[in-house]
Amino acid sequence: MSKARRTFTPEDRYSLVQEALRDGASDVCRKYNLSSSLLRKWKQKYLHNGKEGLKDSYPRVDPHLRALEEENERLKRIIAKQALEIEVKSELLKKTPIGPRKR
């Protein structure tokens, strides 16, 4: 049986910390199936920075936006490769004389 990873919004974290301060950490951990270390970490962040401390410390990137950025980079590489090929071909055309061939 695999457990799915749960995500908590800052509001959820705040309400759980408030409930832990009011009712006790062990009851809240048991009620919501949380580890005591996670609740303790949230509590320390809340007491140190207030509600702002419970926000995610890393920016979340939308998967759709990430896919678009990857496609954009791929297309930029393709365009750069084509531009290089065109430049090389034009340089070769400048160096080779165009005229009737001698047999």
C-alpha cells in the first residue's frame, strides 16, 4: 500500500499549528496523521516568522509553463542550428566561383 504525498497550503499549516497550540501537538498529529517533527518544524517557522514563515520557501512552477519553456528552448536551438547552416552555406558560395565548368 503506497501513500500519496500530501501537500498543505499555508492556510492549512496555520490552522494545524493553531490547533496544536490550543489542543496539544500529540492530539493533532494523531488526528491528521502527521509526524510530530513536521508539526514541530511548522510551529517553529510560525513562531519565528509568523504566518509568512509557513509559506513555501521555493517558487512552484506550473507544469504547463515548464513544458512551454522547454519547447521554446528546443525551438531556439533549432533556429540557431539553421542560422549557422545558412551562414556556412553562404560563406561557401562566396568562396566558390560560379561559372561554366571546364572539361
